[in-house]
Amino acid sequence: MSMTASVTPSIATSKTRDAMGRAAAADVGVALRDRLARQSTARMIFAAAPSQAEMLDALARERDIDWRRVTAFHMDEYIGLPSGAPERFGAWLTRHLFSRVAFGTVHLIGQEPDPDREAARYAALLAEAPIDIICLGIGVNGHLAFNDPPVADLHDTKQVKVVELDAICRQQQVDDGCFPTLGHVPTHAITLTIPRLLDAGQLFCVVPGASKRTAVERSLYGPIGTACPASALRTHPRCALYLDPDSTPPQLSPQTPARA
């Protein structure tokens, strides 16, 4: 699909952050059960961030999902943290989801001595079969995964790459309570690229909080481009966006019904 084509995402607003998480998880559950009814296995990618906690908690409690037939990936990981560091995104997702349901396979981004080699290894795993569902969010600076405005490439030829994190992105990790100070936040990471994220069957984007409202507004109504990488979501034909009252821009009326 052309990166300049624009599609209006399905948008659902909820009265509370918890309700937003439950609504998103219910829709992900429906999509996943539908996939598993039509194919033997499913492949999913997850974002690791506090913004996803309510959705993941509700998703772990969804009924009648055969998680043994699901292969899981995540979309980014810090470089430079010890393998056992609780701040690692793989560790965060293990706490919030991967240890709670019995996935068939979970592929974590490793802490290799050569990050470029690890990026290539992970890209090869992703390329083995289509990705069915991605659960993601939007950063304060409009990033998708760790594709920050300074390094985001909407036409990237790579699937996974090493990037330098910008200051706004790193400060968000402090504001989210993931690190005590900016100096503790790694400066580089491995991330799935925007084309890799958009090459999936369905996207479920969960974005709570007042700090994200401007990014949501720019994603929905601004130009599609690297100044707000999440604007690229408007090029995907099956993207659903979930908002709480704090993240809902003024152009949207409260409690917009889901259309996913």
C-alpha cells in the first residue's frame, strides 16, 4: 500500500483507562480467536510499556484462546542493559503477559555482543511467516516502537535495526516510572521498523494519558511523515485506535463507538 494513501483508523474512546484496556483486549481476543478458527497458528507482536498494562491484563484473562498455537514477538529492546535487568522490555512483557498464558513460542530480542547481528537474527525470525496481529502504542513524540522522529523512516528497507533514542523518548521512560533518571535510560535500542510493523494483518493501538493527546492528534490529523511516525498508521487498512478521556483530542466526541 502506498505510504501516501490515507485511511481513517477505527477509533474507540472509553470513559476510563481501565475500560479502554478492556475494550481493546476484547477486540484483540475476537481477532485472535477468528484467526485461530481459520488457520493452525497465529503470530503476534507486542509493545512493552505502561500504556499497555491494562490491555494486557485484560487480554490474559480472555477466555477460549488456545495460546499454545500463538507465537509471540516484541517490537523493541534496549541495548546495554544486563540480560536480567527488570527494565528490559522482554522482562516487562514476561511479567505482564508471557508468564501468565501458555504461548507456544516466545521470541525475545537478545542481548548480543553485536546488536546489528541480533537485529538480523530477529528479522529472520519475523520473516519466517506473516504477522497476524500487532498490539502497539504511540509515544509522546509520536514514535512507533523506537522509531523516533529523528530516525524514523517510513520507507525503511530493513525490518529490524539499531537506533539512537532521542531525548523526548528517553524522558518518557523516566516519566513512565521505568527509570529513576534520564542518565539511567539507555541511549540506543533495537527496534522493528515502521514498514515491518505495518506489514501485519491487524493493528490494535492503545494510547492512554494526557501526555499522548498531542501525538494522537498529530497522528490522526497531521501530515503523514517522519515528523510524527505514528501518522503512518493511517496507511494501514485494518488499524484500530483505543483512547481514554485524557488522550482523546478535541476533534473527537467522547465515547466514540468502536468500529473495529
